[in-house]
Amino acid sequence: MNEILIFLGPPGAGKGTQAKQLCEDRNLVQISTGDMLRSHRSRGTELGKQAQAIMDRGELVSDDIIVGMVRDEITSMEAGNTRVLFDGFPRTTAQAEALDQLLVDSSLSLTATVLLDVEEEELVQRLLKRAEIEGRADDNEETIRNRMKVYNTQTAPLIAFYEEKGMLKRVAGLGSVEEVYGRISEVLPK
Ligand code: AP5
């Protein structure tokens, strides 16, 4: 049976962390546009080279590139068994509209959008801590602040976009990873 979920939320909200467990438990394929871009960077592809400077500034890669990557993933999936969790996509209204169209074209419908709600100072602290462990290029304070600004201006309007469709599930993202996971499980269909 098809299932299409979206994880929405600011940088550091826990989208990637929660996505891994949820995909395992619900047999979903995680589509993380951030991971896909980082894979292009580490392989040194043309797309990776184009994206590098944009990501390091904390800006968004162009909608056309992102939608093209997602379209390739979705259209290669088995019809009737498309089970996907989008992590970090869509991030702009144009991407959300393109996803709507892609779902219509593939006779699919959205199951739910989960918003992970965490206040900004906690997010900054989480990402600075990750910087010490993983050394991700965009986890420095200046870029983190810009990623927050970009989220607030370009991605946060999607909260109203999905709320108006009756698709938004808000989940408090503060607490242990297990506590947050429990809250996410509660708002999703069994
Ligand atoms: P992307 O990789 O999507 O980064 P992001 O949205 O900034 O997300 P993060 O990975 O930083 O946070 P997360 O919410 O996944 O949290 P996580 O679980 O990792 O995008 C990177 C860049 O790629 C963008 O800036 C842009 O340039 C480009 N890009 C990607 N998608 C794009 C798109 N659709 N359009 C255009 N450009 C795009 O957790 C963060 C940390 O917190 C971890 O260390 C984790 O261990 C910790 N943590 C998690 N949960 C908890 C908890 N409950 N308590 C304490 N710590 C926790």
C-alpha cells in the first residue's frame, strides 16, 4: 500500500534522526534531499560542485534541481507500493506545488506532513554540538543562523500550506529522541 509522509521543520529539529527509525518501522524509503546533495558533493559530480557553495552559505539549491532529483526517485518506484518519507523536502512553495503535481501524475496522495517544532536556541546548540562530532561544513554559527533565516522566510510558509489542506500534524520536538518518536507515532495512522 502506498504511503507518502513529509517531515517539515527547521535545521536541527531532528528530521533525519527520526526519519531513520520511522522508515525502518514503517518500511518507508527515506528521501533526504540534503543527503542526496551531500552524496553528489562527495562524489564530485557537476551537480555537487554547483551545490557546494550554496550549501556552505546555508542558502537553498534551485527548485528545478531539487524537483528533478525527487522526480527521478519517485518515478523509479514500484507502482502500488510507493512508500516514502521526505526529509527536508519540500522547502519552498514552488517545491510543494511541484510535489503536489508529481503525486497527481503518479496517482499518489499525501498521507501526512509532520512538523517538528523546536525553538531556535535549542536548534543552534544541537547543531554546534554536531559540528564538534561530525564537522559538517554548514554547522558553524554564521551559517546556522542563515539556515534559520532561510527556513523562516522560505520554508515556514509551508506550515500554512499543509494546514489548509488538513494535512499538518504538529509534534513537539523537544525531549529525548525516544519521546519525540513516540509523539510522531501517535499522530500517524496505525
Ligand atoms: P539538510 O541536510 O536537509 O539540512 P537541515 O534541514 O539543515 O537539517 P539538519 O540535518 O541539520 O537537521 P535535522 O532536522 O535533519 O536534524 P538531525 O536529525 O540531523 O540540508 C542541508 C542543505 O542542503 C540546505 O541548507 C540546502 O542548502 C540544501 N538542501 C537540502 N534540501 C533542499 C531542498 N529541498 N531545497 C533546496 N536546498 C536543499 O539532528 C540534528 C542534531 O540534533 C543531531 O546531532 C542529532 O543527533 C541531534 N538531535 C536529534 N534529535 C534530538 C533530540 N530529541 N534531542 C537532542 N538532540 C537531538
